[in-house]
Amino acid sequence: MNKIERITAAIQHRPVDKVPKGELGISDELMQELTGKKEITPDVRIEAANALNMDMINRWCAGTKETVLSTEENGNLITVDLWGSVRRRTAYNDEIIETAIKDVEDTDKLVFPEMSAYDESVEEIHYYVNNSDLFVMAQTEGVLTPMSWLYGFEDFMMNSCTDPDILKKFAFDLADHYAGLAARLIDAGAHGILIGDDIAYNTGTFISPQSMREIIFPALKREVEAIKRYKDIPVFFHTDGDLRAVMDDIVGCGFDGLQSLQPTANMDLRSIKENYGDKLCLMGNIDINELLPFGTVEEVKKAVRETIDIGIKGSGFILSTCNILTRDIPIENARAMYETAENYVIKHGE
């Protein structure tokens, strides 16, 4: 099997020749260690994925253009993004200091970005398809995460209680927008689409499961259906957190796979495999909170073998971390994770 065939077989719950593996992302620092290259380019991303014998590469495509408004004395940038939110950009993260929507009643006044704003991301996906042998996953957005930064997180949660009808319509509009982006990414050659939409804490969903069913899940289902109408292509969902109360809802949206399965958020792989392994391709779930940053190489190898033992039965499994390979993960542990998977022998019948 080649890499694309291996990932495709896993998604379709067909037998695979060896463990399928890949990440949502690799930190710049780790890519620099893996490749010896300082500047992060598409070629360096491909080289880093190949250095770990990955079968898949994923790229977030939902907007890269920002306008710099000013530079603070400490070097932080103040920028405005595609939607009009003002952000403070630091070396490792950003914070929203002015939301695009000040009042929920003004939601329908928001100006959506033109599809041309995503040209750079579309071109990058096309490059990966034509310059690597990897399964290329293109990541777009869902609806809860965009609403949380367009309103501000606290206001979003309040609005979900006080103005659910406004949020329901807005969620549908966002779903349509990002389905339109997905169509462009499919035209660029993407083999699959990943909708990233963090919906949960380590102890449950950000808003109640009832509100999720009223506002969020109908829009996610609409987005998945629109993508699949355009082309019958695998669509995965990424969210961190404890999803046990809404797993049936995630399945009901029509997703082909689920990435993260965060072990520190009560997402037990064995239980999920038993209950949903025939409905979803499971992608995860090596711990990035304790194991990979602080564990020994032998501890990493042991955990990876145990995870594969559970996940690989009946196929429908792709090994990854429960999020991305972060900058605090020693390169030895990243290599141990992927070498263990590369050398894992799948027993006959699995």
C-alpha cells in the first residue's frame, strides 16, 4: 500500500498493511530539529512528515492574511484578521483584544471574507498534493470556535442562552461559508477535509448538550452534507475535551472520523472503540500533556504499543497525538512514537 491507499483503507475500515499515522500539525521548533532547516516552507513540512514516516499531512486553511496595525515596544504585533477581529500576536500565541461583533443584534451586519482571501491556503494544498506522496488533509473551521472569537468567548456563551435564534442562523451562515472553502480545497486536490471546532473542556462541552443540539450540531451536519454533496470525500472532526455526552450527536453529523480523543479528558480509547469504532475512523490519542513532553522513551513506546493494540482491531484507526506534536515534546519522544508505530506488526485478522 502507498500512503494515500493506507489512510483511505483505514477510513473505510478495510485491512491495512501497517499502522496508518499522521498529525494535525508539527510545531515549528520540532520541524526545525527534524529537518535542520530554519525557515518553515511547504517543502520543510513535507520533509518533517517524511522524517517520522507519516502517511498524512494536514494544514489549517481557514485564513492566513492579517493586516498589521501596529507593533508594541516588546515586539508583539497588533493585527486585524479577515473578519475584523483585532488581535495581539506574541511569539507563541495570540489574544483577541477587540471582537468583530460588539452586540449580538449586529450579527447580520458582519461582512464575511471573500473566498479569494484563502488563495494562499488553496495554493499550498495544491502544492502538497503535487509534491508529496502523502494523504493531504485540508483543515477548515466549524461554527462554535468562530463564534467564540467573533463575539468573545463569554459573550458567545451568554448569547447562546439569550439569543439562540440569532446564533442558529449565524451558525448556518458560517457552515455555508466554510463548506464553500472546503469546495475550493477539494478542487485543489485535497484527499480529505478536517473540520476543526473545539467544543469542549476536559469535563464536558462549553455550552450544554441541549444548546449544542439546538445551535451547533445542526450547522455542523449542514456543513458536512454540503461538502459531501460537492464531492464524496472523507470529512473528519477535530475537537479536544470530554465528548462522551455528545458522541452520538457527532456521529449523527455524518463525520467519517474523529481526531483527538484526549485521554486526559476521560476519552478512553477502548470504550470509544467498542461503542463507535464501527461508525467512525478514530485518530489519536497519544497524550501530549504528560507522556510525550515528560515521559521516557520506553514509556512512550509502551503507551504507543498499547494504543495501537486497542485501535487497530478492525481497522478504522490512524495513530496521532491527541492534538499536535507541540514544541515541548523532545525529538527523541516524537521519534520513539513514530518508530514504534512504523515497526508494529499487525496480526493476521486485525
